[in-house]
Amino acid sequence: MKRVISVLLIVLLLVLAGCSKGTEPDNGGNDPASSVGDSPEDGETSDTNDEVDEDLDEDEDDNISVHDDNSIELPIYTIGNDMTCIPSTALVDKNKDVDAELIINEVTANFAKKIEIEEIYEGKDNVAVYFKKDSAPLKDVSKAMEEAMLDCIAYSLMDNLDYCEKVYFRAGDGNYESSNIVLGYDEAYVTR
């Protein structure tokens, strides 16, 4: 009899725990851990309404959708707790050109270590990113973190720039060479 009561209590607790997960308040899909957006510039005001436009306009070519009158959703990758790339979304000003610099800035905004970039070169079918030699991802990060940082940048570029067939990473004006990864000057990190 005690076993039956114990089993019934456990089942009841599981049912109640499952029901309470469905009643969490909805924050309009604005989970700060899963999206990155531009902060208001000087003179701009921030909309604290958190309402999401019900009828988003989809742009079939670029995977970019119009979010409201002033911003678009830009699909990017961020680093998960397990040091893998996870899909995310950045809200960016719709009047800005979606180019390599904008994409990289949105991707790196949530990195734990600051990334310093000397130059971003956009060729006819590739993007080359020149990191400063004395900053992350070249220094002061683990191998897993370095790979995750490079993966998130590369995959976000490839997904958002139709012309981008190759992504090159370089340090200063030479090869990308850290204690974990060595890439030749003309060695692409990722290709389509």
C-alpha cells in the first residue's frame, strides 16, 4: 500500500512540474541570451514595449526578415555552453548594409573575450578577417573557445553573404597562427 501511494505521489509531482513549465510568462521572444541587438545611439530612444510584429516580411534570398519599422532579424551563430555554435538572431537597423563588418560585429558582441580586428576584406567570392595578434581568438582562450569563435564568425558570414564561398582568417598581415590553430595565408578556414 505504501508503494502505491509513493508511486502516485511521484506521478502527481511530475504532472504538476510539467504543467508549471507551460505557465512561465512570455517575454515576447526577447531572451537576452539568444539575441543580440544594437543599443540605441545617442539621441535615439529605446522601445521598451517588447511587442513583436505579427506579420514579419520574409526575404527569401538572404534569410533576413523585417522585424518592425526600424529593424531586421539577422541570423547568426553564438557560442553555447558546450563550446559549440548555436543559431541565434541579431536585430539590426534595417537601413544598415548587411556586410561582413556588420555580421562580425553582431557575432562577436556576445563573446566573453574581446575580439580585436585590424581589417575585414571582402573579395568577389570571399571574406578575409585580419585579427590583431595580441588578442582573442589568437591569445588567452582555450582551443575549444578559439574554434567556436572562428566557427561562429565563419558560418555567420557564409549564411548571410550569398557571394561568400570562402572565409580566410589571418593575424596581422600574415598567417593565422595561434598555439592551437595554424592556417596558411591562402588557406581558407571554411569553404562552401
